[in-house]
Amino acid sequence: MSRFDELFAAAAAARANAYDKYSGFAVGAAVLGKDGKIYAGCNVENASFPEGWCAETTALGKMICSGEREVAEVLVMADAALCTPCGGCRQRLAEFASDDVVVHICDLSGLRKNYTIGELLPARFVLEAGESASA
């Protein structure tokens, strides 16, 4: 099984557990850490909209809780023509990924398009002067 297939399967399994009670729009994400492990997550909605969180946030949270701090690859999956990470998730991903990290955007049947973090967020927020825009 290829790494892409592993990411796809992990995102699909996470998506199956999405708590999408309000929108009915389930999303799954899988993040490959530099440690070689895959961290998957789903979106979790809340009646007090917009207090839910995205699948990418869940996956990153699992990665961080496991002690990993670097993203090597990302896959996001939803039943949509093109479901790219929201602005907040783009910034969250950029916190832990270099500009050249690939983000696979998939629908339920497979790959729709690949982007890099740099393409998705070309001018990310940088806190300290002199800090690189690439992680």
C-alpha cells in the first residue's frame, strides 16, 4: 500500500466518525508526521456555531499530543468537488509544515488536486521579525 493510500484510508476512517450533526458535511484529514506516523482526524461540530473544529485541527492535535512537531504530508477528504483547508487550518498547518509540504485534496473516490502549503497560504502570519515564512 502506498503512503498516499495509507493517508487516504486513515482520512476515510476518521471521516466516518465525524460529528456533523448540524451541517451533514463530514470531513476527514490525515497528517503524516516527520516521524513516519499518520495522525487522522474528523470535524466536530457544536450547537454553538462556530465553536466546532475542523478535521485538520483534530489531526494536528493528535500529532502534537504524540510529541511530533513536523508535518511531512497532508490529505483532506470530503464529499465535495474541492474541499481545501479553511484559512485557520491553513495557518495551523503552516505552523508545523514547510512551504513545500504537499496537501492532497480528495473526494470520496480519490485525488482531486495537490497543493503545497506555500500555494495554499502564500503569505502566512509570522510573529517574529526575521522569522522565516517557511517552517
